[in-house]
Amino acid sequence: MAVARRTAKSVWDRFSASDPGLLRLMAGLRTVGAILLALAVLALVDTSVTHLVAGAMTAMVATFAIQEKEVRGQAITLALGLPVALAAISLGALLNSRVIAGDIFFVMLIFGAVYSRRFGDRGTALGLIGFQVYFVSLFVSASVPALPELFLTLTIAFACSAVARFALVPETPERTLARLREAFRARLAQLVAHQIELLDADAGDVDAVLVDLRRSTARLHEAALMIQGRLEEGTRDASAAALLQRRVADAEIAAERLGVLLLNARSAERVETLTLHLPNASAAMPARARIGQDAGSALRRDLRALLLLVVRLVPDDRGTALPYVRNRLLGYREEQGLPQGSPAVQDCFRAVGEAARAILGLRLAVDASQDEEYDTPEAARSREEFEAEEISISGEAAAAAEEEPTGLRRPTTRAAVQVSVGSALAIVGGEFLSTQRWYWAVLTCWVVFLNTASTGEILVKGYRRLVGTVLGVVAGVALAGAVGNHTWIAFALVLVCVFGMFFTAPLSYALMSFFVTAMLGLLYTLLNTYSLDVLVLRVEETALGAACGIIAAVLVLPVRTSHRTDEELGTVLARLRDVVSAAVAQLSGGPAVDLVDLARDLDTALDDLRSSTKPLTHPIAPLRARRQNARYVVALLETCAYHARSLAATAELVPSSKSVAADARLALAGRRITHNIDLIAAHVRDEEPDGEIESGASIASMLDSGRHEVLRTGSVAFRVLRHLQRLDEGIVGLARPLGVPLAAREEKAAGTRSVG
């Protein structure tokens, strides 16, 4: 029985880690529940199959369109969405027989729906409801005489959506945040487990372990960012949000640093942080591990103890066993009981101690655990540091106001114009293909513009939708043939497709398109309009809509992919400079600032850069050299961001810690880094750089005095200087692929200027 429980717990942890906060699962269940409830109520009032389809589609739209986090905001938007839906279905029925007027109104509706995104989540939801319900009117061929029954159908669908959202599958910010914390714990456990595998891996297994290690590190970072995005709504006040944000960041950085030091320990050449991020990292690993047998056994034991602390990071764990394990690991931070080994191996033990401290802080922030009676002096000192940090947390600093673009420079306005032009082209072309199904081309043109910001992103999204549609047609043919005239079996399969659509949407747009098309084949079967020709026409209209969207993106107010990547790159460099300069200033004795917020801004900017470079790194991208260049630049920036976060985490300890003191000499060490970042940022902005990239002597050698004292292995100053050194190397490495002027002896290495 105990084995079964542990197995079930392990399986659930893996699932929880793959779906942070169970957001995809809840979205799928909520939508399916709304549709199922709507179908049940509509069946009780003995409505027609056509209205069953209309009700199911409306319930789906009313559920997925609303993305607000606050329950009150969701209720208001849902209430406002019903009159918008009734107006859309009415206009669809009135204009159904007036081709030109209907087409003109459809284009105007599309413009308004896209433009409304500038008004936030509520504007986006209402615009989406208006467009999709108008599309429903076209799909079911709504007419004026049928409007009363359609009004009833839509009202029932919205009511069922409300019941599913607020009663059947309720979602509150606090509940979501709690599930995200559990997902973070599960992903942290996975990362520590992969670090143990790395320690044990033979030479032939290193490649696979490194892939798992990089993936689990990226997933932990993703979960941390998701938690940060939900903190304000899911915590009782700003101080609690700031505290939890800091503890999550500490745990993430400590776990990532432990992985880096384990890589160092396994390499005779002390492979550094680039190994974690850059392609083909396993090539740097040695053929044989260089960790001594005794030290390796002790390190393996302590990593398993650390994993135990992570796995049992829940409120109901009490007793003496866990505090004993935790206290022993915490002692490594103070050189207490540090096992014998090489400097690289001893760094790993210290990192285990830092990770144990971070886990203690996370538990205190979440659970306010009361087991002080088991504390050793080291554990008590860690608690005192946490308490001092909590007292020092102040209100959030007012964000600097940024200039908002106006007119056609505003992204929502530009996208509205582009999608309107593309939709007009799709209407004309779609009418030539079919006077009955032309709206599929318009729908495709609409969706390829959603959540895209450059021509390359639109091209990739259109390609993925076409691939998913073709595969969905094959599935639709098979499902329609299997279902035949069995209405309720068809509806059951529709629900399966809806769940698959929402569960896979964040993972793969092609897979989501597959489920959408398979679902449409079943809906056509229900409406007795199914045929192979209809599904083939669906592919043709999809290809036409994607082509019209791409044409509009290229010809109307285009945003080149390289231009957007350069903008995002400039933002990342600015955020990186902010973090580095503020962290070094605080480490040098300067005033305390909110470094966690600065680090979060850097992470957000880096995620935006990754998104903008996806068209360049996609397999269909024709320029291989540019694809490799973009991947290399992003990998270097990820490495720099890791070191910047680590600097910020160490600097955060200065005001409250008894063991981390400011060192005025560190101010000089950061100047070259910020100078080089400024030069690269100016070059990316197409400005004339004032000088050249400085390189040469190591950061440590730039200090005027006390070098041997500063570089004492395991000291805080040693750790800081190592992060500064890797940052310096990473920034200089960025200059080459970006084509920034280097010193004369290095100019030959310069490559192309842009990420794109």
C-alpha cells in the first residue's frame, strides 16, 4: 500500500510539474463542464441539433474568452459578454442574406475586436466574444425568425458557463497560486533528482542527463515566472507577495547554482556556467568523473537529503528527522562539518547548504513552520536573517512611466488595421472558393494575428495551423465515419476534442489546430452537412486565410522580425545593466534597492526575446547561419541572466546578513561590464558606439589590493567575483555575433550585427 502511494505521488508530481498550477487541466475541465452542462439543459428544453451546436460553441467561447484573474472581474466581464453576444447573433442573422453589407460589417467587427485588446483583459474578452458569436451565426446559418430561440440558447450557454466557472470548477487567485507553489516544489524536486543522476552518470549517459538537467532547469524557471505573475492577486498584501517572490527566486537561484557547481566538479577543466545553456554542452564533459569516491558518496548522500527536504515541503511534516537533516546541511554554509575534497567538490557542499537555506526560507514564507526547538546555531542564524529580510521589505517602488506609442505605432491599432485588410482579402478569396464556407478563411486570418507581433511569427503560426488542419481533416474523416448518425456519441467526441484543444494550446499550436479541425468534422456530421469535400475545402480555406494574413503583415504596416528582435534585445540589455549595476552598488555598500523586482523584469524581457526569435530558430527558417546565431545569442543572455540573478540574490543578503558584508572594491569590478553592455546596447539601437569592448585582464586582477583574501575559496567575495567574471566573459562573447567593435586583435572574430 505504501509503495502504491509513493508511486501515485511520483506520477502526480510529474504531471503537476508538466502543467504548472494545473492551469491547462482546469481550463480544459472548465470548458468541457460548461459545454456539457449547456447540452444537458438544452436537451431538457427539447431544442434542435442546430441550436445544440450553437449552444455548445457559445458556452465554449464564453468560457475560454475570459482570462481575468479576479473572480469579481470575471463575473462582470461574463455579464457584459451576454449583451455583446446577443447583439452579434442578431446582426449575423440580419445580415446573413445581405452579402456586401454583411462582409463590410464583418471587417468592421474584426477591426473593433482586435483594437479592443488595448483595453486589457476585459476588452480582449468582449472583442473575442463578439467575433466568435458572429462566426457562430454564420456557422449555423442563423435567421431572423430563429432569433428568439437563439437568444434563449445563448442565455443558457452563458449561464452554464457561469455555473462551470464559479461552482463546478471554481478558480480563485489564492487557489491558483497554491497549485503553482506545488508545481514549483515538484519541479524543484525533479531538478535535484536530475542533479543526482548527473553525479552518478557514466560517460555514455551524460548526454541524456544533461538534456534532462537543462529541461528541468528551464521548467523550474518557467514555474517561478508563473508564480510571480500571480502573486499580487493571490496573496493578502504587497508585503506577503514580495516575501514569497523573494523566497521563490532564492530557491530557484540556489538550485541552478548547485547544478552548475556539480558540472564544475565533474570536469577536470572546471566547466563553467555556459555548459548549462549552450548547445552541445555535453561535449565539454570529461570522459570520466574526477570526484573522489569518499567525497562522491558524501555528496550523493547530501543531495538525497536535500531531495527529501524538497519532497516533504508541506505544512503537515513535523518531527525531528527533517530538522536534523536540514541543520546538518545548513552547517555547510558556515564550514561546519564540511567533507574533505577538492575545492570544486567543497563548493558543491556549500551549494547544498545554500539550497537547504533557500528551502527553509520558502517553507517559512508558505507555512510559517514552528520547529525552532530543533535549531542548531546555524539554523537559528538563518531564521534571524530571514526575519531581518522580512522586516526590511518595503512597498513596491513606483515604476517609471514609459512613453506609450500612439496612432498607428500602437500595436493594437497596427494589428487591427493589418487583420482587417487580411480579412477583406480572405473574404474575397473565400467567396471564390465557396459562397457557403468562406468564413473559414477569415477565421484563419484572424487567429494567425492573435498573440503575434512580427511578420515571422505570423508566418510560423500560419504554417502550424495549416499542418494541424491537414492532420485534423484525416482524423475528422475517420471520426465522422465511425460516428455515423449517433448524435450523443458525436457530442461526446466533441467534448474530448475540446478538452484536447485547451489542454494542448500552450504546448503546440499545430496540435490545437488538429483538435479544432477534428471537432469541426464532428459538428458538420451533427448538422448533416458533412462530406469529404467540405473538409478538403476547410484545408483550402485555411491555406487561403493564412496566405492573406501573411500578405497583409508584409504589405500593411509591417514589423520585420529582425526589427522586433533588436527591440527586445535592447530591452534585455537595459534590464541586464539595471540588475548588474544595482547589485554591484549594493555589494559595494550602496543603498538597498528592490533587486528582486529588477531581476523579474530581466526574466520577463528575456522571455519576450525568446518568443521574438522563435521564427528565426524554427526548423522552416531558411537561413541556417542566422538560426544558429540567434540561438547562440539567446543562450549567452540566459547565462548572463543567471549570473545577474545570482549577484542580485547575494546582494539582497547584505542589509540583513551577519556573514555577508559589503566590499567597496567591488564597485570597480562592475564598471567594465556595464560599459560593455552600454556599447552593445548602443550598437543594437544603430547608434555610433563611443569606444570599443574592453577585455583582457580578469575581473579579479582589476582589484587594487587584498587579492588573496578576496579570492578565498568559498567566501562570498569569491562567489561574487566569479559571477562578475562569467558576466564579463558572456558580455564580451555577445559582441562577436552582434558585430560590436572589439579590440584590434579581436576584430576578425566579429560576425553579423543583429540577432535576426
